Amino acid sequence: MQLAYLPSPAQGVVHLGPLPLRAYAFCIILGIFVAIWLTRRRWAARGRDRHEVEDIAIWAVPFGIVGGRLYHVITSPDAYFGEGGDPWKALRIWEGGLGIWGAVALGALGAWNGCRRRSVSLLDFADAVAPGLALAQAIGRWGNWFNQELYGRPTTLPWGLKIDPAHRPESSRDIATYHPTFLYESLWNVGVALLLIWAGQRFAMKQGQSFALYAAAYTVGRFWIEYLRIDEAHTFGGLRLNDWTSIAVFTVAVGFLVRSARRGSSDDPTGADTASAHPDPEERATA
């Protein structure tokens, strides 16, 4: 008998009369607000109008939610369109199921539209939003805890997550505790946010480098966390689809970082970017 483990919530929804309040949706919304709050501070520290962040978020957030849901449905179609599936469940976003890659891709499209309307550089905005995006993911992952979903392999470690029988895989109904991959990824994302803030204070980051660093750092963690997960997923060459996506995104992000660093060293013997070599004092204090 395992003496120590992490408990799972008894339920992920509370009803106020006929109105259901779902913890998953609350975690997503809270993450969005934290991301906007931090981005406003970083944007203002760069001498920009902080209200521009809300104007851009009006486009980026709904695009990101739709993109995240589309990615999830496309990469996990059986639950919706397979045998015994329910196509209408594809619209029930409050029940869980958002893919970060779709959220970032379509969210970037929405952000581009918002940036274009305010005559803002998309790369500059991406750099400002990167730490907030990592924190939003860290908070949003707790929605998986409330839903008792997307956990990892069985484990007897003292921080193993106890899953109720109704939420366990058919093949391991008698196993109670599993790796809390939601917690692993949440902590990793907090670390990514801190890394980005530290790097922005320590180095003269060029345009687009902060976001590229976010993408590279996040995908490293996502790769090994994805390796632990046991939920159904398409596999190719022994790796889950999201592992291959992580490899592709990591390669592009590192390639961008290397190319931008080389370009800077060839343009300026010091390798410093004029616009970022002397960061605003307020940015150092609030980033």
C-alpha cells in the first residue's frame, strides 16, 4: 500500500443553481489574465502604450482558443468522429482539450492582425508576451488536474497522482497512482518564464530572440513530459505526434537564435543590438 501520494479533486465542476462553474475553464481564464497583466508591464517598460496589449489580445486570445481546440480535435479525432464518437463534443471546449501548438499558431495569426491594426511589430510583441505565455500554460495545466486527465505512467513515487477508477485506463484499473505530468509541465513552464525574464535582464536580446528562447526551452520539457504520458495519441517511429512537433519547433527556434546571433556579430563587432543594448530601467525592475 502506497503511504504518500498527491490526491485528485473530487470534482472539477461546481453548480450555482443551473450554472456550472468548471475548474478547467477557470484555470484557462486565469492564465490568460496573468499573461495579459505581465505583458502590459513588460510592454509599458519598453515605452509602449500598455493599452495596446488589450487591443491585440482581443484578437489573439479567441484565435488561440479556436486554434488550440482545432489542433486537439484534428490530432485526436476518434473521440469525436470515430466509432462511438460524438461530433458535438468537439464544441464542448469547457470539458477540456486544447493543443498548445494550435493555440500558438492561430493565436499568432490573431496577434498579427491586432499588431497590424496598431502598427506594432509582431516580433516585438511576441518577445514581450513570451514569459506571460509560459505562465499562462503553467496555470492552465492545473485544469488537467481537476479533470483527472493527461497524466503519465503508473508510479509508486511519493508524489504520484491518485486517479479515481472512473478516470483510469482500461488496462490498469487496479493501479491507483500515476506520474502527475500536469505538475511537471506546470513547474517547467514557471522555470521557462523565469529563464526568459533573467535572460532579458542579463543579455541584450535581439528582436524575436525572447520568443525563440521560449519555444526552444518549452519544447525540451514538453518532449520528456510527453514521453511519460499514456493518453491515446498518434505515434510515428515510436514517438508521439507531439514529440515530433516538439522536435520540429525546437529545431526552428534554435536555428532562429543561431542565425540572429551570427547576424548580430557580423553587423556589430560587439554583437549588441542598438535597440536592446540599453534596456529601460523600468523593464529591468518589472520584466
